[in-house]
Amino acid sequence: MSSTRSIRRTALLTGVTVITGALVLSACGGDGDGDGGDEAKPASNTTRQITDALGRKVTVPSAPGKVVTLSEPTLDAALALGVEPVGTTAGRGQKSVSTYLADKAKNAQVVASIAEPDLEKLAALQPDLILLDETTGSKRSVDKLQSIAPTVVTAKLNEDWKKAFTDTADALNKAADAKKWLADFDSEVAATKGQLGDNAGKSVSVIRWQDGAPSVVGKGDGVVGSTLKALGATRPKDQQGASVGHSEPVSLEKLDTIDADWMFFGTLGDKADGDKAYAEARKVANFGKLKAEQAKHVVTVEGSAWNSSGGPLSAEIVLGDIKAALAG
């Protein structure tokens, strides 16, 4: 196959034989057996076996040196544990890594989008461990990824973010570190709840502004929803329960449904992009009638963290933003 020849040319240029790259690309013409067999041999001399979220038994290196993360949560989790991947995914709606993770992942090569991985670029990195979950389209390529390196699906779709973090940590052999991180986070949540004062129990709306209109985000028990719930905040009626998708568009004719005592407002980008969108929203008819706007309780945030699929670093940012606004 031409793509196989391309991988081999890359290997020759780098002076390394990328056998796994040839394997994955030769598999493009056939159907995977679906059982995760024919694992690539881990680069580490010491290995351990774990069972992933799909029930697959995967042999992984005990101390992985070249990790690729193909979803926002696995990238977030790895970075929180001090592991900078050699390859990763672009953020949701972005061409590069999510802005809230950009500084920590500055050396990671983007080898995937939310929709799919670039198998050729990924294989050229010669990873010894690949991590992903069901928040990304890469989940459809597990068999091909497994031919490149041991591949672990750390979480099912809509999995509790803390469990997803713990399972990602286990794949990296850093379960104890994750346990400590979560204990510290829960302590900070409890402390913040005790500092809310008059804002205790207030209603909170979480909005992403895109294409001139709002969308509701942060419903359910993800990073945003679970953190607000733990703090005792309430949500507007239309922001209660599980989400039917990652975001739910709201008609400009129904702006009143997004109103609350407080509103956290952003985009898919950074805070500067959120500030720009907020200036646009304030020009929209009836936005000025929202009580959050009238009370100057609209808080622009690093939207890439609030809109990500979730992880410990995004949770840390979300909690920090809430604390600064409601407990400040």
C-alpha cells in the first residue's frame, strides 16, 4: 500500500525501523478480529497486564516512556500526573491542543482530531503506550492502534470523570498519585463550599457562545455539573438532568431559559476569546434583561476547560473560577 511505503520511508529517514507502522497500515485493507490480539510488544522490559473499559486485557509497560493520548480527558489526566505525551489530539473545535493545556503539552505533536487519528503520524512517533476513551472518534480504530502499540480504552462515554482519571492513572502505573490528587481536590471543594456565604445555593448557568447564539454546557455529572452539585449550586430548569449531547443550542428567542443568579460564559477557546464573545452577546436583544447580566454576575472563563470532555486539570480550573466569583 502507498501509505505503508510512506511509513517505511519515514523510518529510513529517521534511522529507525518502524515495524509497527507497517503493521497498522497493512491492516487498513482487512477487518480487525475485534479482540485486541496481536499486541505490539511494549518497549519497556517490565510489563503488567490491565483490563480496559472495553474488557480487553492489555499488556502495558510498567514505566511507559513514549505515551500518546488520543482524547482530551486522557491528555488532561496524563499531564496532571506529570506525564507529557509525545503525541496527542487537537482540542474540541481547535486545530491544536486545547488552550488550557497548551503550556503543559507544548512538546506534544498533534496526531489526531476529535474525529479520528492520523495513523501514519502516530506510528512515526513509535509510542510504547496509546491511551484514549469513548469521547473521541479514535475509538473506532482500536484494532489498528493496537498494532502500533499497546492501546488502552480508559473510559466509556459519559463515565464519571474521577473514575476515568483513576483508570487512566492505572494504565500509567500512577494510581497512587491520582488518589492523592483527588483527595486534595475534594478537600478544596469542601473548603470552597464553606466559603460561599450569601452565594450558597444560588443558581448557576453555564453557557458557550458560538455563531452568535448560546449553547448550554456542563449538564449532568461531568466535571462542571458534578463540581457545581458538590458545591450545592442549583441550575436553571433547562440545565438539569443529563445532556443529550456535548452542548445544547438555545434559540435567541428563549434567552430567558439560560438566566440564573450567576452565569459562567465562554467559547471553545481561551478567556480572551470569551471576552470577545461576551461583548457580542451584550449587543443581542434581551441579553441585557437577564438578571445575571444586570447584577454583573456574568463571568467569562477559559472556555476550552469548561467545554472539554473533562479531566482533573479542567476540574481544577472550573473550581478556581467558581471560587473566585462566588467565594471571593
